[in-house]
Amino acid sequence: MEIFMSGFSRDSILHFLDTIYGLIWSPPLLILIIGIGIYLTIALRGIQFRYLGYALKLVIGKDQHSGEKGDITHFQSLMTALAATIGIGNIAGVSTAIVIGGMGALFWMWVTALIGMATRYAEAVLAVKYRTTDRRGEMCGGPMYFIEYGLGWRWLSIAFAVFGAIAAFGGGNMLQANSVADVMGTTFGINPLWTGVVVAALTGMTIIGGIKSIGRVASFLVPMMALFYIGGACIILVTLYERIPEVVMTIFTTAFTGQAAVGGFAGSTIILAVQMGISRGLMTSESGLGTASIAAAAAQTDIPGRQALVSMTGCFLATIVMCSFTGLVLGVTGVLGTTTTDGRLLTGASLTLAAFQTVFPWGGYVVTFGLLLFAFTTLIGWAYYGEKCCEYLFGERSVPWYRGIFTLIIIPGAILELEVVWKISDITNGLMAIPNLIGLFALSNVVIEETRSFLKLLAFERNKG
């Protein structure tokens, strides 16, 4: 693999991926993502802000709709979506965004997530409304189903399913395995091949049980790993609290001016800050991708709007909360621009690991343990997304084959170079977002009508209570 990626072959592959990335993540797609988010925010009258408190109560409160039609509970559905959302992007993704786009990229990640909450809400409404049941009795939903059944545009639904299945192997699989192998090699000197084999075995044992097994594992691991990682980040921020105001000011100012060179950091422009912030914000929040709605469709719920509120909290928790902790830690520790002994600029999980180690020697283990759990839960969450895309394209009989291939592809993913894997991930995410966003816009009136019905029901419940 290293031989294949060396010399001109490596350079030509990176150049090709850079060209494709530039074409996909050009202004039209960025405008489409932000534009639809703004449109839905206005059309739904800022539902993500007005009902965030109620949505969080639904997440942490007793599930009153567990007997409704569906495979898993509200909480398990959200944890499955968060399992796929809270992952390497929250540790390594924030780092690579800042290395390329400067601290200002974090601001654009926030913007993408806040606006994207309305997008994610709309995705979940449509996913639950147009979901169906397969011959195994499992719920099936997501962009491929609401595009076909809501619009009748099967060509577009097939496009999403194809891109979704491929994306599951990129950002949902190889990227996770690669980042785990990177940090395990840095911390413990473990061969990437062995890391890939172990992660593949654990993933295979989990996904063989389907969404119910994934939901149970995710509902146990996701809260634990999030609290563990946030706890470590809080120690650093409390220790270096006097630097926080300066870092926050840097985030806001460089978002509109770009950032000057620091150490080995070559500096960035405002275009890079916006581009990296939105692309990483899309990855860490999954707003606009449509994938989280696949998990939402499996939830036991009485009405689409209720599960949609639960689903939209994923954007808030994954990006506004988790990514902010990582970004602030990178800022207060001043690791941006750090280089290795051979002159390479530190990026990805290795840079985040270096940031945690600046305050306490065992800080690297916080990142390592957090990354291992994040990567594993992301793998099992994306395995379900890809499985449903594959099932849509080829039927239920393809599911066992997909699970086997998904498990095996983890091994080469652990060996590939990080830069190549990140590019593949960004490209497939962009391709997947296009049909989903088109479907969302075309069905926006359905979302609005469903929301009106839901809010009337909610008002009645509150008055009755």
C-alpha cells in the first residue's frame, strides 16, 4: 500500500482528489447548504431555537412513545445518529479544519450547525413520514425513500443511495480506521495493520445484530465517551482559562479576515476558513447529508415532528458542544503550527493529542481512549446507514454481503495515508448532500405542513397537562 501511494502515484492521486474536491465543494454547493438551512429556518420560524429546550427534554426524559411503531426508542435513535456523528470529525476533523482554514474555520462550523439544525429537523420529518417496512419487519427510511415516495424521482433517490453507500466506506469506515491507527501508532507504537484487524473484528461482532444491537451499544457508549472527553477538555480549559477570551476573539476575527502564519502554519484566507468550516461542519453535524434521518426513521414515535426535534439536537451536541471543546483546547494550548522532528506539520488526531499533552502528561490517553470509542461508534452507526442504502439498491439479500465487505474494508483503511482518506471522505459527503438537499427543498411544503400539525398537537398536550 505504501509503495502504491509513493512517488508520482501518490502525487497524481492527491492532485486528482484535490481537483474533484474543488469542483464539488465550490460556491454553488456551499450556497445550497447554507441557503436551504436559512430558508428552512425562516419557513419553520426558527424552530431549532424555539424548541431546543423541549427537544433536549425529550432526549433526557422518560421515553413515552416506546410502544409506537419502530425498531428502537427515541434515545437509541439519537444515540445511533450521534454514534455516527460524534466521531473522528470532533477530534481530528476540527484539527484539520483549523490547520487549513485557521481558527476562523470553527466559527463557520458553528454557523453550519446552527442553521443545519433546521435542515436536520426537516430531514427527520420526511424520513419518518415516508418510512416503510421491509420483509424482515425492519423500518426503512431516509432520503432515498422520501425522494422516491414524496417526489417520484427514483433517479435522484438512487443517486443518494449510491453516494451514501460509498460514503459509508469513506468517512464512515476508512477515515475512522485510519485515525485510530494513527493515534495508536503515535501513542503505543502499534502497527496499523494490527489495529485494523482488531477494530474490524469488534465492528463485525456488533453490526451482525442489526439496528437493535447497534442501538443498544450506541446508547451505552456514546454518553460515556462524550462525558469522558469533555471532562478532559474542561481540565485544560480551566487550567488555561486566562487564554480563552483571546482564542474566542481570534475565532471571530479570523473568520472574516483569514489567519496569519504561526510557526509551521502557513496561514489561511477567508475562503479557506469558510470552505473548511462548512465542509467539516457538515461532516460533524451531518446536517444536509441526510444520513441521520436514516436512524430517525427507525425510531418508535407517534408523529414525525417529535422525532425530528430529537434528531436535530444531534447537530447541537455534536458540533456546538463537542467541536467547540476541541477547538478551544487547540486554541488555548497554542499547538497550531507545531511540526514533527522531520518537519511535517502536525494535523488530525495527532495535533489534538499534542494539545492535550501540553497540560498533563497523561492527556494523550484521554484523546486516545476517546478516539477509540468515537471511531468505533461511528463505524457501527455508518455501517447501518450504508446497509440501508445498499438494501434500497439491491434488496434485503445484499445486507449480509454488505456487512462483511464493510467489516473487511476497515483493514486497508487503517493503512492508507490520512490525507487521501480525508479527501475521499469530503468528496463523498459532498456528492451525498446534493440529492438530499434537492429533495429537501422540493418537499419543504410537506415539512411545513407536518410541523404545523405537530405544533398544534404539542400545544394541545401542554394545555391538557
